[in-house]
Amino acid sequence: MNQIADRDRSETRADRSGADDRFAAGRDRLAAADRSGADAGEPDDDQNRSAAEADDGHAADQNRSSAEADRSSADTDRSSADTDRSSADADRSPVDGDLLAITLAITGASGAPYAVRLLQALNTAAVPVRLVVSATGWRLLHEETQIDGEGELRRATGDWSHVKVYDDHDRGATPASGSAPSRGMVVCPCSMGTLASIAQGTTRSLIERAADVTLKERHPLLLVPRETPYSIIHLENMLRVTRAGAVVVPASPGFYHRPAKISDLVDFIVARVLSHLGIEHVLGPRWSGGERS
Ligand SMILES: Cc1cc2nc3c(=O)[nH]c(=O)nc-3n(C[C@H](O)[C@H](O)[C@H](O)COP(=O)(O)O)c2cc1C
């Protein structure tokens, strides 16, 4: 078992280093889009994509062999997940051949603008996204951003050629599987209800199951909760998920960068999320106090 675990760990590292170059290409795309003031899907996409594709052969091979190792070592996990997983088989590849996908879950906490901006940034960076929105997540998107349904979300967030959408009721979809290659998961915003379920491992929805799998596979899990004040239950749940390996990124923007607009506050949080995922970006402030020259 230890040998298998060691092999998995080293191949996961190989996956990540192979993917990082291409994430840097995505970073450049995001910078270019922001510089021109555009949202996403700019004409330079093709140029950057071909640059990213130029070196994908070797890393794609690494990804494939790593995925095979994952599959063979995950047999015990699969017995529970296989019950309703047939719908996932069609799209369990790393998505788009080269980059590892990120699962983005949007739940019903206040903070839908964070989710919209994050999806926009991931799309601009050409990061493959597995998107799951809870029922209350859709409600908050409507309440806080006037976005009604998938079509409007698509129009508000740029190029969707790397986005796949999953139904939160389908616990057999790709994000529910530990053998599907993944760069990690973000729940943004994360309701205290979903946080509690993740803390307890109840897996009663695709979002909860995907978060549970992300933890057990030791992939990055970022939770962006928004509530005030916190009850002791909220605090204990945050401690519990942190101990299990998640990173809690409260939707608590700073003010030291003197935000002038709401979008400055939004970008502050989204920048922290992107940084934790290892996706370089040009959003938000970078503190550089104390420099003497
Ligand atoms: C308008 C509105 C605002 C809400 N704001 C929050 C919030 O900021 N934080 C939170 O934890 N729950 C909030 N809730 C409650 C959650 O939406 C509720 O607990 C829901 O069951 C969460 O389900 P989900 O995690 O599956 O999306 C809000 C609900 C509504 C309708």
C-alpha cells in the first residue's frame, strides 16, 4: 500500500509541475484580458492556446499514466462511487487534454459576485472548470447579480469552451469520483449549510460528495464562507474542515489597498482563491510594505 501511495504522490507532483507551465500561459491570458479592459474570450486566446498546446505531449502522457495509477489504486473507493457513476464515464478525462480541471461549486451564501468573477477569471485563464451550482446558489446569483440560469451565467463569464456543468443532484457525475484527475475544488461562496455537511462527510449532494472526495484524495479544497457573526458550530466546522485539509478563505476583503469600487473588494477575495490554487493572476493588491529601496 505504501508503495502505491508513494507512487501516487510522486505522479501527482509530476502532474502538477506539468500543468503549471500551462497555467502560467493562462495567467498571461488573464493579464492580457485585464489590461485591455475586456472580460474574457479575447482574440489572443488562440495564440496563447497554441503556445500552451505546443508542449502538451509530454505532460499529457504524464497525466495519462498518473490517471491510470490512480484508477488501479482507487479500486476500493470505487465500489461505493460506482453505483451511479455511469453518466460520468463519458467525460472522465482530464478535460481538454492537458490542464487538470478545477471543480467550482457555487452555494447559497451571500457573495455571488465572488463566484461570477472567479469563473470569469478561470475562463480567461482557460482553466478547465467543472461547475456545480446548488439550488440556493442559483437563487443568490439571481438576488445579487441578476443572473438567471445557466445561459445568463455563461454570457456574464466569458469563454465557456472549458466549462462543463453538472447537476447538483447527480452524485454519480465526474466530480464525485476519486479517480477523475483533478486540480482541486473551490466552494465559492460556501454556505454554512454546505460547510457543515463537508465537515461531517454527509455527501448528500454532488457538491458535498465532490468536496468529500477532494479531501480524501488530498487535493486542494478551498471554502469561501460568508456569515456574520459565527456561531460556535460554524467555528467548530471550520476548524474541522481545516484539520481535514481544507483551506478556509473567509469572504472578508481587506481595506489596506483602499478599494474604490465593489469590484475591488470582490477581486481581493478572488485573487486569494486563485493564488491558493496556484493560478497566477493580476487581480487584487500585492502588499509590499517595508521595502527600503
Ligand atoms: C437571500 C439569502 C441569503 C443567504 N445568505 C447566507 C449567507 O450569507 N451565509 C450562509 O451561510 N447562508 C446564507 N443563506 C442560507 C443558505 O442559502 C441556506 O442555508 C441554504 O440551505 C444553503 O444551501 P446550499 O448550501 O445547498 O446552497 C442565505 C439564504 C438566502 C435565501
